[in-house]
Amino acid sequence: MEDFKKIELIVAQIKEVKEHPNADRLYVLQVDTGRDVRQIVAGIRKAYTPEQLINRRIILIANMDPAVIRGEASNGMLLAASDANGMALLSPDKEMALGSIVK
């Protein structure tokens, strides 16, 4: 339980979607956390179009160490589930303020 408490899960909103220039499975996303706008790289391009993602609220791991993924900075990670039928983003089932903490 203590390890889980170290992970900062928050509600964020996707504001911009670009195809990653060096990877056909990745998007470069700008997400609004309610505190800042940050860039993340996500491997969801095969499952979602940019139009399906714009303004969508997601659950973001906000306290990850920054990483560079195929030349693009990533400052967080969205949560998604996948199985044999595809991929699904995890998101709140009702409107929640940006930055709301997932407990």
C-alpha cells in the first residue's frame, strides 16, 4: 500500500495530439493537469484517432521522472488497459476538475 501511495494519479485533459515523427505507434500529447501543460508520449496511435483524443479527460501518472522516447520528451504517463480486443484509456466516468487526485 505504501508503494501505491507514492504514485501521483491525477485527472488531466488532452489538449493537443501530434503523430510522433519517429514511431508509427506513438502520439505526442499536450495535456493540461490543472497546474501546468506538459508533454507526454503515448503508445495509443493504433487505437485512437486524434479527433477521439482532443479534450478527453484521462488519468495521468504525474510524478514520473522525465524520459525521452524516440527523441521526444515525456513528462508523465497516461493509464490504459489492453487485451485481445484492443486498448481502452482509463478516464473518470463523470466531469472532474483537472488535477483531481485519484485515490
